[in-house]
Amino acid sequence: MAVLTETEILTKRDFLPLHGTDHVEFYVGNARQAAHYYRSAFGMKLVAYAGPETGMRDRASYVLEQGKVRFVLTTALRAGDPVAAHVHRHGDGVKAIALMVDDAESAWRETTSRGAQSAAGPAELRDEFGVVRTASIAAYGETLHTFVERSSYRGPFIPGYKPAPEEDIVSRPVGLLHIDHMVGNVALGDMNRYVDFYRTVLGFDLYQTFDDKDISTEYSALMSKVMSNGNGRVKFPLNEPAAGKRKSQIEEYLDYYQGPGVQHIALATNDIVDTVRRLRSQGVEFLRVPNTYYEELEGRVGRIDEAVTELADLGILVDRDDEGYMLQIFTRPVEDRPTLFYEIIQRKGSRSFGKGNFKALFEAIEREQALRGNL
């Protein structure tokens, strides 16, 4: 299967132009407490709220932002609500990945005409700040893609939400800029089905691919394919487990999440050393690799701007491709279930995903799995 170059992706006709990620909506058991965690630990600012006080009777939602990263945390107020059922099955997790478009109805029409299952037809929401149009389709598992058209809106989020107070004494920003990519885990044998879904339904192309030789340890392996939209602003790696001696991290995720879902969200920064230092001071826990990883690091990846001693102290990984290098680090799971986690990433020319770090990273994950008794 041919993989398109960046130039080919950018010049190909795009029937679904996307401007990036509008927001990510999480269904959670307690949105108020989850919002406090993301504010105090990740430094995100509370910008909007909807709930009984604003006329939304069945749920409450908190909107958090930092840079261009926008999270919506939603909880049910009654046991019979679909949000409560989702949390009961999956734990806290991503329900909807919302994508910025110029025309939500056109995006819905283009994708459903190509085989997408509609989750919510085109809708128009209005208030004193303007108009927002939305529509949603089903993706993997219970995850949705929501198309958001907001060029005529000047409010804090969407109609129905009220601005939060200007002062947020809890939030201490850490330098997060935007979402670099979001990774989905799917069951064995399903990856190519969803590759075809993104290619046929959303017009994405295969950007990079990794097989079980690239992503394996002594005990487990997985396969991954990265799908990119037409202008390269939205990238969705898809993982599926591969045969190994023990249970892979993907299998563990699928067991605890009880199906496919978003495994991790990569958040970009322009200064990963400063960002990770701030995150650590605010209580975010990261995976660690052995200190031997940093022996002869520059011999493996070439000269870098950062001090290797600082990277080793913080546990930041480095990888290089033909266009430059990148730095990355992964948090431990942020839920009690070993499901969702975050990647902090800084790109210095590189457009890859850290292939040279896969072995060290997955061995670190396996050490965590062993502690849980799930390897």
C-alpha cells in the first residue's frame, strides 16, 4: 500500500476540508472534579459552563482551554442518562472528537453519502453571540466525530453555555499549544477496516505505517497506521494488537475500556523541558525509561539543542527523521482504569511519531502493566 508524501496529501482534492480540532468532549463521572484536575494539573483555564443553572437539566459540562486545546468535560445528573451509561461501561473517556469545518451540513452530507453512520443530523444553535452549526457521525466504538461550524459565533463555546468568571486562580498554564494527534485503539483485525473508513468516508490518506517489527518488545507487539486529512492538520494513528508472548498494552486497554476508543492525546509545546517541569510540579505523573537510554543519546540521534542531563532528569525521549528531530514524553494513565493518557510533544522539523523510542517506551508501559498484574 503506497504512503503519500506530505506534498501529495496537501495537493490532493479535499472534499472534507478541516481546519483542525475544535474540541474533545469527555464523558466523565464527576465533571466538576475532573475540571479541577485539568485546571490544577495541566493548567487549563475554565472558560464556559452549562448545566441546570443555564437551562441544561440532564447534565453538566465544563469547557477548558489552553492555547488551541479545548476540552469539554460532561457528566450526567441522573443514572438513566446515556452519558451515565457510557461512563459505567468505559470509565471516563473521550466521547467526541470535534473537527472545525466551514460547512457542517456539507461535511455531514459528504461523509454520510460515503457510508458514514449519522449520529446527529445538521443542527443550528443560536444565542446573543451568533450561530453555531453542528452534525455528528459515528467513528470507532462509541466515539463520534462532530463537525463544528463556528465562523459566525463570538461566544465562549456554543449556544447554551455561559462564560465562566474571568479570574481563574486555580489554573497555571504550562505552555500547551494545540493537539498534535489523537490515537485510537481498535480490536485485532479491525485496523484496516478503520483505515478504509477514514480513507473512504473522510478522504484521509495513509501518512505512516508501523508493523509489529517496529513496535515490539520481548513480550508484546502492536501495529499502527497513521491517517491524515487533506491539509495535514488532523492526524489519527490507529493501533491494533499483534501476537506476542504476553498481553499487549492495546489488549489491556480494550479489556478495561470494553471496546475501541481514544488511547492518548498528544499535546504540542514549543518548550518541552519547561512544560514537563511545570506539569511535574503540578502533580502530573510520567512514565520513566531507564537512565541507560540517555547513554550515547546524541550518538544515536545527532546533535540536539537541549542538555541531555535535563532530558534524563525529566525522562524526555528524543527521535530523529530526515527532516529534524522531536522530543516526547508520556504520562501515566490519568484514570484509575489503565486507559487514557497524554503525550507531550515538541517538533523540531520532524514529522514522525518517535519510532526510535518505541521499544523503550513500550518496555516502560509493560513495567506498569506488570505492577497491575496485566502483562
